[in-house]
Amino acid sequence: MNHDSITKYLLSSPNGNFFLLAGPCVIEDEKMALDIAERVLAMTSALSIPYVFKGSYRKANRSRIDSFTGIGDIKALEILRKVRETFRIPVVTDIHTAEEAAIAAEYVDILQIPAFLCRQTDLLVAAAKTGRMVNIKKGQFLSPDAMRHAVQKVRDAGNNQVAITERGTTFGYQDLIVDYRGIPEMQKNGCPVILDVTHSLQQPNQMTGVTGGRPDMIETVARAGIAVGADGIFIETHQNPAVAKSDGANMLPLDKMSHLLSHLTLLRTAVNAIKQNQQNQ
């Protein structure tokens, strides 16, 4: 896919549907990645949802030193490239240092900036200079309005292809909450705004050193995001979250994805009808 057309692709649904970034938290093996991509693509194609496969090639931010971090950088990046070439869909992965940007950009279409790193100027500039779209996750510690500065750093580096992802705000020590007012607020920056449903439901800082979550609330949070006008939805999914090597506690089981997307599409249709009615008044 032409990298200059990624933003257009995300907003290309003929019936005005949202776009989807979905896949496993981390690339565990090739078979798993290809299976998820194939099954989700079939679902999204039926609903006219532009789809981007998501998978981290390395997990740098872990609670414990013995937590799984990946199968090897190049091996995982090659799997992302294979997903991209096999299904002809864009892929997104996150990077953690400026040095990673140019390497990852050889394999993927969108570079994602983790929430904890969203103010790192050298990282944002390095990602921007690759020419790939840059998806910046809003820090759990930032106001929606403060994200304008992160977006501007990417644009000042010569890249206008940028998106913002809401992923919850710290609420006490072990919970997150989504302020849905932030979605239209961040849309004022003139770029797509995505709701990361599964990470918004994380429960960090557990005594076990393993982050918890509330996957039972995925559809509730996703529906609210669509209702307030999120351009895209981000969902981590796995064939069997119970054995996932990262973030299994908040992932959506893959066999529940189809029903969720169907319900969200119905809601999006209603939201679009309301907007059209308002424009006609």
C-alpha cells in the first residue's frame, strides 16, 4: 500500500463505518498471527470496516524482568511483513526508541508510540521522519488537549500522517477510566482519533507483577466510543487469551470479535443517521 494513502484508507469505508486496529498484544509465532489476520479480515470485509493488523514485535515495557518480551525483533518484524503481503492490509507496531523507527518502518505501515513515551521528542521526530503514519497513544497522565503538542511535533518534523489513540487515564493506583469528552476534543487537531478499548480496561500495578483487566467490559467501552464519534477502534485479540504471552487479562477472545463488530456497526449506522439529520436541520 502507498504509505501516503494510509489516512485515506482508514477513512475509506463506503458506508461511513469506523476503522479497526486489531491483533495480538505481541507476535508469538507466524501461524497465530496469520490466523488472526485472516479471520479478522473476513469479518471486517463483510462489514466494510477498513482493517489494520496490529502486533508488537517486542514488548519493552514489562512489569517484571521475567515477563515475555518477544521472539526476536527481526523474526517478529518478518512475520508482520508476511501478514502485510499475504493479505494486502496495512500493519502497525509500536517502537520504543528513536533508533528503532527506521528499522521497523521497513516492515510496517504505521509506527505506534506507546502512551508512556508520547512526550519523547526524539522518538516522535524519528518516527515522523520515516514517512510512515504515526499513531500516538495518549499518556495515562495527560489531558486530551495536551496531545496537541505531540501531534505538532510530528507535523513540524514534516509528516502530516498522524493519529491519536485514547487508552484511558490513571484513576487511582490500579485502574484506568476513559473520559469520552476527550475524543471530540482531540479530533480538533484534524487527525483520526482511535479508542483503544482493551488497554483502557487494564488494571495496572497488581501485587503479582502481572497487569489485570476487565474484558467483560470491552463491548460497553467500545459502544460508548462509537457513540461519541471515535474514528477508529483498537482491540487486542487472541485465539485463547488465557495462554497469551502478554496482556491476556484484558484481550478479547477472537471468537467474540464478529458479534462485537456487528453490534458496533449497527451503532455507527445510527450515529451517522443522527449526524445527517442534524446537518439537514
